[in-house]
Amino acid sequence: MKSKSFQGRLAVVTGAGSGIGRALVLNLARQGCKVAACDIQSQAVKETVGLAGGGREVRAYIFDVADREAFFRHAEVIKSDFGQPANLIINNAGVGLGASVREMRWEDFEWLMGINFWGVCYGTQAFLPQLIESGDGHVVNVSSIYGMISGPLTSAYNAAKFGVRGYTESLRIEMRAEGLPVEVSCVHPGGIRTNIAKTSRLATSAGLAQADFSKWFERITLTSPDKAAAIIIDGIRHNRPRILVGPDAHTIDLMQRTLGIRYQWVAGALLNPLMYGKSRKVATAAPPPAQAAPPVSAEPATKAARRREVKAAKAVAGRAGAKPKSAA
Ligand SMILES: NC(=O)c1ccc[n+]([C@@H]2O[C@H](COP(=O)([O-])OP(=O)(O)OC[C@H]3O[C@@H](n4cnc5c(N)ncnc54)[C@H](O)[C@@H]3O)[C@@H](O)[C@H]2O)c1
């Protein structure tokens, strides 16, 4: 935002019921910012609003960010409730999924993409007209350090977070090219001590027990949600295109830029023993039935394979000067 002060501005924060989102709401409210705190969990977001002092300036909204219509509806409701267009949208809501590509169920993959990728796009596009109208807008999309490097068992999370980064960086270039009054920042947190590990979905055959995963996550996280919120808000104030959160995020960013694609060797060496744990034993097990190819592609694939077979047979027969039986 052009303005260095949040006083009297209107911010919309998703995933406001816990972790980074809750800390952002409390920090912004302390600075006199009006906040629409959004979450899918009604009790949790009402608690956040209570902690912020509530009243007319900080209000709770309950909807699923993966529901495009609901997001666009809420954009109108929020504008009308506060009587002004939003200046700031922080697309922060997110979930985790631990599953190898081999074993990942489509429903889990789509669940994660709905929230972590599409939810960010819906929030951006639902509020963009208001941000432009405000004359002083800012889009803040929360990716991850996993939007810069990949790890084992996090393909869906990586896909969503790399996607958020690409989408957000493109938006920033567009806003500048079109001379529109909207700043854009992409946030890349390292490990932050929040509830995300506890609510992550883990494929049972990955060998990662929920309790072990949460314990491991607590051990490796270096930054509190309050500190993360302070870094993000400082980044917004300075219109930073990329906001790295935590010392681990800075180290990983440097490693990726220094090593290039060879970062994968380091990431594998460090993360494989932690992420796989006992699962090395199940790595050769047959994938669960949900992994089977969707039936719609079965028929065309068979026909295409048949056409290739016929073509190959014709070519061979042509070379041998004989008519192939299969071409009849
Ligand atoms: N904690 C970390 O180490 C870390 C690291 C990198 C990036 N991030 C990202 O930071 C963001 C915030 O995560 P967090 O760590 O504070 O997690 P968290 O679990 O503490 O909070 C996430 C919030 O999002 C809400 N939410 C989940 N699904 C939703 C939906 N469909 N619609 C609306 N709200 C929904 C949850 O109810 C919860 O209140 C996420 O995008 C996450 O991917 C977190």
C-alpha cells in the first residue's frame, strides 16, 4: 500500500481462526485497521475476533475459500458491512497433505488445491475491483518456502505453493504495467509454530503417524505466529514483492539460488529420513485402489494404443513388402 499507516483501512484475512492468520488479525487491529476475519471454522474465528476486541471494526465471516461463489458473495457483503472497499486482501488460509505421488488419493489432492491454490486465486480476483477502487490496495498471497523448493511427500503442497508464487508474481507485473494502484506481495514462510501439522492429511501408507509428524514439526519450527505476522506486515508496509519469513526461509532461499536444481540432492538427504520414517518398508507396496487411472481415459488410451500398433504393423509390413494382417 502507498500509505504507511493501517489506521482506518480495511483488511480481509483468510484462515483467521488460527496460526499466522489469527496473529495477522490481532496485529492489524492493534494498528487501528478494520478487519474482516474469515475462516471455515466458526468457533475459531469468533475467538480471534474476541481476542481483537471485536466491535464494528473487526468482524467474523465464515465460508470456505475453495467455494468460488461464496468468496465472491462475501466480497460484496464485506464491502457493504464496512461501508468501504477493501484495501488489503491476505489470502492466508491453507492446509497440509503428506502423501507420495504414487499413493496420493485424487480427493486429497483436489481438497488441497481447492484451498491452497484456487482459494488464493478466488480471493485475489473477488477483491481486486475493490482494491483498485480504494486507490491504495495490496494483495498478499501466502505461498511457502515450499513454493521455492520441493520436498518428498509434499507434491500437492509444492504444486499449490509454486502455483501461488507464479500467479502472484505475474499479477504484480500486470498491476505495474497497467498503472493500477495495487501492490502485490508473495509470502514465503519457513516453519511457523501453528496448528497446520495437526490438521494436515497424511496418507496412512506413507508411514507418517500424525503424532510423530506434529512432534517433528514442532521441533523444526523456528518462528512464532506473532513474529511471522510482524514480518509480513513490515513487508506490506515496504511493498516488498517477496516476503521471506524466518531464518530457515532465508537459508533455504539462499541454498536454492546458490545450488540451482542441485538443491534437490541436499533436500533429499535432509528430508527423506525425516519424512519417510518407517515408510521405506511400504515404498514397494502396491498403490491403493483410489490411485487407479480414472475410467474416462481408459477407452481412448486403448484405442490410441491400438492405432499405434496398427501403424507400426503397417510400417513393418511395408518394409517387408507384405500386407499386415492387423490392417484388415
Ligand atoms: N506453519 C508453517 O510452517 C507454514 C509454512 C509455510 C507456509 N504456511 C502457510 O501459511 C498459511 C497459514 O497456515 P498456518 O500455519 O497458520 O495454519 P493453521 O492451521 O494454524 O491455520 C490455517 C487456518 O486456515 C483455515 N482454513 C483451512 N481450510 C479453510 C477453508 N477451506 N476455508 C477457510 N479457511 C480455512 C483453518 O480453519 C485455520 O484457521 C497457510 O497457507 C500455510 O500453507 C505455513
